[in-house]
Amino acid sequence: MSIHLTGGGWTATGDPDLTRPFLAEAAERGAVVGRDIPRVAFLIVREERDEYADAFPASFVAVAPCDPAIHFRAEGGEFDSAVLDDIDGLVVAGGLTPAYLEAVGPIIDEIRLLVGDGLPYLGCSAGASIAAERAIVGGWLREGVPVCPEDAAEDLDELTVRPGLGLIDVSVDAHAAQWGTLARAIAAVEAGLTDSVVAIDELTALVVGEDSFTVAGRGQVWQVDAGDESVSVASLTA
């Protein structure tokens, strides 16, 4: 089973390149316990419940059969372990990244155990960012100097990296080409806040397996790594 990280963006009619592999893995896990249709938990955090809370899960159903268990929390709220009961896949959706990290705080250990046991995980935007051991949660300034557009700040000023879910050992930033966050990824590595970042474009997925990774979708994944004297940047495409 794999960890699926998407850089944000979604289509109401479904994004099969991004979601079909995840749903296939969830179906495989569900079949083990005799389920014909996999049960997938969707964790959604917003300022208030809006149409996204139903439309985003519906975009998965449009790609392949699944039984979405939708769990919503307002920003500042937290999830409990009940949201992880009897599921075949876990989707952590998009929104304000610091709020998502706060919301999953009480169940981080359980998520790690389940994913380590083979539960497929898909993180979209915020859900991708918090999957990392060192999570880039926002900010647009480095020591007061802009490193990306203020619109990408996630309600934070200074570039901020916090302990995340720890599902992967590289940090993640989303909306790379669309929001200009590749520059933030570079700044995070240059500042020594993390050793490596993957900055993922919208409608693009990085799928991390046990021994390999693949890129799917319309855009690119930018890999930023610390070197001895400089930072290296490379692009990966489908």
C-alpha cells in the first residue's frame, strides 16, 4: 500500500489519474475483510461546513465505487480515534494547514500505526503537507524577508515547520507552480528547517511506495535537497 500526496486542486467530476490508484488499494484492503465497496474516511477541516465537505468526497465516488465516511471539524477542533474505525483508506483533505495539523494531533500515533500496517493514505494540499515528519505548515517570510506570495501564508508570517504525521521523511509543500511555494521550499532547506522538500503542483500526485515513487497528473513535482554548499532543485514529471 502507498502514500498518495497531491498538490491541491480537484475536479467535481473526479480526477482518475490522482485518485484511482488510491481507491484500488483501498478496495484491495476492503476485500480482505469481505467488503465489496471500500470504506474510506475523509477528514475535512474548514472555517465552517460548506459544499466542499460533500463535493470533494463525491469526486472520489465519481472515479470508482467507495463508501465515504465524512468527518468534519471546524478550525480549532480535533478528531478522535472513532474516525479511524473500520476503514480501508484515509483521505486528509485541503484547507488551512495549521488547522489540519491541530485537528489530527490526538490521533497522530494511530494514523502512523494504521498506515504502517498498510492502510492507504491520500493527502490533498494540507493533508499532503502534514504527512511529513517535518511539516511545512505555512508562512511567507524568512527572517522578515518574503520568500513566497503572502496569499500562500496559511495565516502565518514566518516560514514555519512543525512535527507532522511522520509518514514520509521528506517535507512537502503544495500548489507549487500555482502559488509560488517552490521558493518557500527552497527557503526551508536553506534555513536548515528540513533537509529535503517535495513541492507538488496542483492536480499532480506523488505516490510513495515501499521501495519506489511515481508521479501522476498534469504538473510537476519539484525535489529540493540540501547539499554541502548549496541547495539542489530537480523536477519530476509523470
